[in-house]
Amino acid sequence: MKLERSILSTVLGATLACSSLYALPALADKANDTLNVAFAAEPEALDTYKIAGREGLILARHIYDGLLYKDLDSGEFKPALAESWQFIDPMTIEFKLRHGVKFHNGADFSADDVVTTLNTVIKPDYGTRYQISVDWIDHVEKLDDYSVRIHMAKPFAGAVEMLADALPIYPHAYFVEKGSAGMSAMPVGTGPYRLVEQTPGVRYVLERFEQHYSDSPKGQPAIKHIVARTIPEMNTQYAELMSGKLDWIWRIPPDQAAQLERRVKVVNAPIMRISYVNFASSANNSASPISNPLVRKAIIHAVNREQIARVFGGEASAVLNSACNPVQFGCEQDVARYEYDPEQARALLKEAGYPEGFELDMTFAAMPRPVAEVIAAELDKVGIRLKLNENQYAAAVQKWREGSVPALFSNWGSYGIGDVAFILSNFFGGGEDDQINDPEVAALLQAADTANDRELRQSNYSQALKKIADEAYWMPMYNFNINYGLSADLNFTPHPDEFARWWLASWK
């Protein structure tokens, strides 16, 4: 581990030294009113409903608007394309829509756009990536040109959260004609920026939409142009940031951030995302040792999660005990805790009938290999010989859902939403990602997810989280934080949902 950190520091040090040879003044982009940003991962095609990664979703939120908007600074839900809304009954929400809104192609916004968009994306054959975002909608009804009702398929406490920018509205005529492929090839929204050029996965040029409606909760952007590029090599990003060719980068590892902050502005901010190891108690028809709760508890005791959090998560990261992020509503912290204790781990393995340990497969995805290797090394000390299988995220999830994976190490961002409804039911609510299948936990979550009473929700979530911890269904790891690298000329405020709000950015 020390060798790895030394290598990282050496490589970055060379980058810093070389960059000083061709450093340029960081004025050109500000002078041209163009914000230059970079991602390491390619953004997906810009149909929001089919995007999984934050990169594509960030771009999409600049192009599209939803019916509502959540101000994360105040926690307040604000009107966006809908100027007002109310629950007619527990299963029906009525919206009065905003007049005078234009789409980027000049079309006028109306109820037809809401009805067409939402009634299309809720259909299973549309292929919406996250069904939890739309499966609570039965259908949308047009009352008149500027009034609609959403009829819910089931009670869902997160409905308003999802309507706040996560479910954008598309122009109905264009959407009917072009479909998802058309929205990806040339997105058309009502957002504060319009897409004027793209090389998919490589480069995107956004321009401020001068006809963006005046009362938008996103406001009127201060910066005219945004150029987003995919630059997989982080050292290239660092060099371009220091030379003034880039104004914004993110997800800088802690080692590099410590080096970079000597030369550029580095901002660290907490996010909603957490890492975890999910145990499948029903894997391989319960023949796996992982089906024994004593074994699961032994695994957690054997892993020095505090050290892993400190080294790989950064100083702002902390070990988690509950299967959620502590900043989320309903994330009970008074649960069973498993401190680092290898001797206790060995005792539990002996009690479970595995005094000599055993072999175990662990699939990991969207997590650095060194972290998985440290977990494997820790478990090896108590006799558990871990076989690591690295997969792309989609492939790993597919194997997990098939029930062939006894342990999955990955991360979850809860869609950036500060409510445990967007994490617990996904893994423990009886759906395809639930390989625990505990009916008591699922029932508690069902009651919490469908209630409007916050105290009732909190009580049920608390009971569910205590049971999850008691049975060691999860090994919660640590919460994430992000290091951003910024131009000295840029005003930018990060938010915990991992959505960069460049429409709020400005030049100094």
C-alpha cells in the first residue's frame, strides 16, 4: 500500500514538474465566457431515462427540466415546469403547469409534453434504466392544456423527490417522431443550456438558452458556454487544469489532491455515495458458508474498515455501520456494530464449523482493485481465501441478480437523494437485487416507503436497519467524498448529490 501511494505521488510529481514548463495564464476561457470541464468516464447517450452514470446525468440536467426542483441548500422543493402541485388524494397528484415555456427547438411547453413523456417512459418496453424512478406511476392524465394529474400505481413516499429533476419532460411531437434515439442524437429540453454540438462520449458543447423561462428555480446562467470533454488519463486532466485549458475536474484521488492543491484550488465535499459488500444468504441454494450469519459477522470483524476508509476514502470518510448514508432521512445509527477484531472473527468461524476457513468468491465492480485486494488480504489472515472477480458494473449486477454471486463489493449513490427509500428497498425490499429475502425486513420497508407520516417511516426504517445489522446482511464500508479541481477564476459550489450545477457557477 505504501509502495502504491509512493508510485502515485511520483507520477503526479512528474506531471507537476513538467506542467511548469508550459504553464499558461488561466484567462482565455474566462475571456471567451466558456467553462471547460472534463470527465474521466464517457457520458452515456443523453436520454436521461436510460443513463446510469453521473457524467451523462449532469449534462442532461443542464439540458432538461422536470416538473419540480429541489434546492439542496435549503432542502425546499420548488416549482419548475409545474407552477404548483397538490395531492388530491394519497394516490393522485395534480399539477398546474407553467405558461410561456419554450423548448430549445421553439416548441411551446404544455400538458401534452408531460403526458407523452411520462406515459411513454413508464412502459416496460421503453427500457428506463432505473424502474424505481417510474414504477410508482400508473398513468398521467391531461385535464387541460396546462393541468395534469399523475395517478400512482402504488403509494410512494419518494414521489416528489423523483419529480424534482429526475424525470425530465421532453417535447411531445419531437419525442413521438424521434423516440429515445432522437433524444440521444439531438436532445431537446427546456433547460438553462441547449446542446449545440456533440461527439458522443467524447465532446459536448452547451450554450446558454437565452429563452429559458424567467422564473426557473435554476436561474439564468452566468456563463455562456460549457465545453465538456472525456479525458480518461487523470494526469492529462491535471496538466490541463494547471495550464488553464480546463476549469473544472472531479473525483481526484486523495494522494493526487494533496499534491495538486499546491498549484490549483482543490475543494473536498461529501457526497451521498457509499461503498458496501452485499452478502447473498440465498446464494447457491444456501450451500455457501455466507448463508451462516456467524460467518458474515466474522467477515466484518476481520476487515479493518477504519483503515480502509482512511487510506482509500480520505480524511473526510468514515466507517459506516448502517446500510445507508448517515445524512439520509431514516438512516438509523443505533445498530449492531462490528469492530475490527480478527480474534473474534476466528472464534466465530470456529463456532460456525469453519475452523480452517474456506474459499469464497467476491465479485467487485465500480471500486478500485486495491481496495478489494486489501479486503482479500485481511480475510486471508483469518483463513477466508477470497477469489476476486472484477466485472463491469452491469455484468456484476446481472450475476448478482442471477443468484450466482455470494458477495458483491460495489457502491451506491441513492440517485443522489437524501432519503433511505432510495437505497434500502433496492437491496432488501424483495426485488431483483434482494438476495437476502427477509420477509420481515421487506414488510417494514414496504410500510415505510408507502407512508406519508415521517415518524412512522422513521420507526419502520429503524427496525429494518437494526435487523439488517443484527443479521450482518451487509458489510457497510465507508461514505465517499469528492475532490474537485477548480480554476482560480471559477465560483463553483459542490453538492452531495454529485450533480454539478454549472448553471449556478460564475466567474470571479
